[in-house]
Amino acid sequence: GAVVSQHPSRVICKSGTSVKIECRSLDFQATTMFWYRQFPKKSLMLMATSNEGSKATYEQGVEKDKFLINHASLTLSTLTVTSAHPEDSSFYICSAGRTSHPTESTDTQYFGPGTRLTVL
Amino acid sequence: AQSVSQHNHHVILSEAASLELGCNYSYGGTVNLFWYVQYPGQHLQLLLKYFSGDPLVKGIKGFEAEFIKSKFSFNLRKPSVQWSDTAEYFCAVNARYGGATNKLIFGTGTLLAVQP
């Protein structure tokens, strides 16, 4: 259990276009999902916390108008990179905590496989 | 602000050697502590976690970690590594405010290479 998927796994787009990345919790419900960005040879940087049915909470320095997050259901959150530029090329990872689990708090996060975005 | 530091960026061991990866965090309040592993080409997987109770936590694949509150540390150990343990290991901390779920702060990761 606790499987998180991401789609697509990799995407190449032209500069100026928008790209949508989906994050799904396949076998559990997630009130809260998280979006991270991982730079080469560096750690994961939290971009935003996605809350089902409400606005996302962005970390300092992350442009909310550029990285649009929607959490429309308890199993799906989307990250849209708008007007992408080469500097947005990165590995984007989502995670989710299990809601209403009998023994596990939502503090335990399960990670998706990531999406490699390349902006030309 | 909370931070997590992993002192070893790159570790090379031979099979059967013992492993200890250091992790220190800076936060004076209640924390949840995690170790995640990322095998080559795969996503992050939870190795073990500490929320409360026995500070010596056992995880999957023979890993364990010890929470030492006075040292703000949560070091990962394995008595005998295998080639299949080659991966990147991340320590993470979740600082709790009033019981609400909070974000994970990750260390920079330690790349472990086990030579057969």
C-alpha cells in the first residue's frame, strides 16, 4: 500500500509553453500532498504544500503564479509550470501522507517516482 | 529555521563493512525523524522513522537508527552492507507545531557506493 504515481515520468517542452504534472495517490486518500524540486547532486527542496479543496501554501522564493498547484480531489494534485524556461528544467517530485490511517499519521510521506522536465 | 545536515556526502565501502551515516538537525522542539533511500533510477522509499518511544528504531533491510536528543542526531547504521545497498540516503526532519502536519526538511543526501 501507499503508492504514489506521477505522470508523465519525463517531458520535454519548448520555452514559453506550460507543462502539467499529475500526482496521484493510488491506494489511499491524501488531504495533503507536497511538491518538491530536486537539483542535481543536491537535496529535495520543498516548493509547496497542496491542500485538498484549498489554496496551496508556497515556500519562500517559489513563484505561485509560475508553479500553479491544484488539489481537486483526495487522490490527485497537479503542478503546472507556466511559461517554462530552461532554468525550470529539473526533477519534480510529489509526496503524500495517508489520511485517516488507523495507525499512521500524515507525517509519514510517500513519494512519487518523479518527473524529469527539460525545457529547451 | 530548521536545518538538517548530513556530514558524509559520498561514502565508499566494501561488502560486509559496517555503515554509519551521520544526521544532525537544528530544532529545539518536538520532531519526527526519517531516513529515506533512493536506489539508482528509483523513487524515494522510507527506510525507517522515529516519532516517539524507543530511540533505537529498526527499519527495513537491516537498517537501524538511533535518536539521541541531546546531540540532535539521528544516525543511520547497518552492521554489514551489501552491494544492493548502493543508493543515496536522505535524512529528513518534520518539526511539529501544535500537532499539525508540517513540511519535511531534507538533508543534502549521502551517496553510498558498496563495492563487491
